[in-house]
Amino acid sequence: MVPVYENYKDYPAPRYARAAIENILAKLPQQYLSGLRSVVLTNATAVGEGKTHRIKGKKYLRRECLGYYHPKTTDGQAWIEIVVDNVIAGWPTSGIARVLWRFPLIRNARFAQTLCHEVGHHLDHILGAPAPSGEAAAEAWKKRLLRLYGRRQYWYLVPFMRLCAGLLETILRVAARRREAARSR
């Protein structure tokens, strides 16, 4: 299994972050994780300043990203970095969403979206893409990996999840709109 490390700077990491990532990694097919040296959990302060490379014609602040894929170099293997405080910050802190966050299923789903996207970049590099390369490929792989993870981890909830998928997507969409409205103020 891929080892998980923590590297936080002035941040009290939530206890469930590492457990969620390890759980997700354990449920993903191990052949998809081959070539990955590690997954590092960090926070936005530890990530540092600067902007990302262009993604769909736009650069993003590194401190605002949810995660990074670091491809294999001559110095070492590929690895993934997850910015825990940004993943958590994407979830509302009041109302029913706060209550839902207490359930491991919901927390793991949020971390799984970020981790599977970054693993999707890894798979794009080593296996190729089911979609055009780059972000589209990572998103296509993410959908496949989330389906695999959901079937392995929550096999008993699959029929129920199909009914509730639309409700969860609506909750996440509303939360994203509220987050954007708060940022623009």
C-alpha cells in the first residue's frame, strides 16, 4: 500500500484526515497505485506562495488548490499532495451540511474526490487517458475510481446512493455557490 505522510505547518490536523485517505487508498485497485511513492497530507501554509501552471488557460494560487500530483522525475517516483484544510474548507460549517460532515461516509467522499482526481493525473501519465489529456483525463479517471471505491467500501449502499446522488450533488452545488459568494464579498 502507498504510505501516507503528514507535513503540516502551524495547523492542528483533524484526526480523520489520515484515516480517510488510508481507507480510500486501501479500497482502490493496487495496480492503479503502482509507481506512487507516497501521499502527503499538508495544509495551505505549508504549500507556499506562487501560482500553478496554466490549467485551461488560467493560473491558480497554489494555496487555494485541493491537491497536487507530482510526476516521476529523475530524482524519484511520483507522489501526491493533498491540502487538507482546503478540502475541509470546501464544506459548509453550518446547517444540515455540518451535521452530515460528522458521518465518515460524507467525509470520505469529500477526500475521495480530491484523491481520486490526483490519482487520475497519475493514471493519465502511466496508462493514458480515457479522455483528452490533462484535467479532462483526471476527471474521467476520477469518476471511474470513485465508482470503484464506492462499490468496494459501501457496496451495501449502492441502491440507496443512486437515489440520493442527485440530492448530494445539489447540496454540494449550493455549498460551492455560497463559498463563491462569500469570497466575492
